[in-house]
Amino acid sequence: MNTLLFIYNANSGTLNTIFDVGHKIFSPSTYQCNLCALTFDTFSENKQWKEFRDHSNLNMAFYHIDEFKKDFPNEYFEYPTILKQDDEQITVFLDKEEIDNLKTIELLINELKNRILKFN
């Protein structure tokens, strides 16, 4: 496996970040990016997620929708999503529905580990 691409259901930029933080605080049940909610606390990256990333031997790349569309203009997916990129081929690793069903960062990390074992 070459790289896992994590695409958040959000756009980049300071104003979007401020809006997202506000949304997480005032209406978390309607927040549209469970991948963001799992991997980030209100103001910073989730410590358990950061530790997993730092100690993993996986190649990971992280995108907001606008950044992903700029780098991959011919690809379309439902967001958030986690994709697997092998050379020039991109396939879905975890889709929106699967990500939305994960309720804790532990479940996300375990699901990634299990699927990586399955693909290797």
C-alpha cells in the first residue's frame, strides 16, 4: 500500500476553520465531518490520533475537499472518505458511511489497523 488519503468534509482556510470550530461547539450533532470530529478535538488534533500517526509506518496524506479537488480534479467521492492510492490508482479504503458509523477514535484506529492487515 503506497498512501492513505484522508479527505475531510470541509474546505481549507481560516474562516472555514473558525466556522467548523463554532459548529462543533454549538451544534455537534449536525456536524458534517465525522472524520474531523474523530481526529480533532475542538481546538487541536486528538492526542491519541496524533500518537497513532506519529508511530505508524503508514504513508498518510490529509486533504480538505478543495485541496483534494485541486490535486485530483478528475476524482469524485462522497466526503469524508479515506482512500488508498497505489501508484496512480485510487480506491476507497473507508467510505463516508463507514466513517460516520465510527463513534470513537479507538474504533477508527482499530478499523484502519484491521484493514491494513487485510490488504497486506
